Amino acid sequence: MEIKTQLLNRFGTYNYSVIIDHKLHSQNNCFYCNCDLNDSNRTKDHLVPASMLRSQPEPIRNIIGHYNNVKSCNCCNVEKRDMTLEEYRTYMSKSPNPNRNQIMKKLNELIRPDPNL
């Protein structure tokens, strides 16, 4: 299966209501750990890593684009790096991060079970 199809299939399994709720109601909190954001720690994270999207045609980037950006703290953004949400969830399940439970809760709300599994 080509990467474009894989990307759209995988992104289609995300629970958009979690993303939309954050965009509407949590503008001053990290999407992942829910900490307070300020000018010194506020960053923008890509749910689907920008490195995965760069090689995709513009229509694919546009479809995913708006829902792909969330506000996050610098710590969560640096920790997630260029991992997909699924990879980040696996990583966090073993992480000593003190916010691990909060982050795992958010990731589990966001990622629907893969219908292909």
C-alpha cells in the first residue's frame, strides 16, 4: 500500500472530537500533558510528523493540515520528536515521565483502534 493511502487510513482512525475540543477549549494548556502554556514553553506540535507530510502531494497535506497542529509544551514536543501518535503511545507506556498517566490518557482517547488489526 502506498504511503499516501496508509497516511490517510491511519489519520482517519483518530478521534477528531478530542482534537476539536482541545482547539476550542484548551488554548492555554498542552494537548498532551495539560500543563499551563506561556510564551516560554508554548510550541506547535504536528500529530502526524511534518517529516511524513513533506513528501506528500499538496491535497493530502491540506486534508490533514488543519487538524494536524496542536499546542503543546516544549517538553512534550521535544519528547515526541517525529514519532507518530502510535509510536509516541508505545514510547510513553515505558517512559519515566512524571506526566505519563495524563499523556497516556490523552493518547488513548485520541487513537481509535485500527480497524485493520
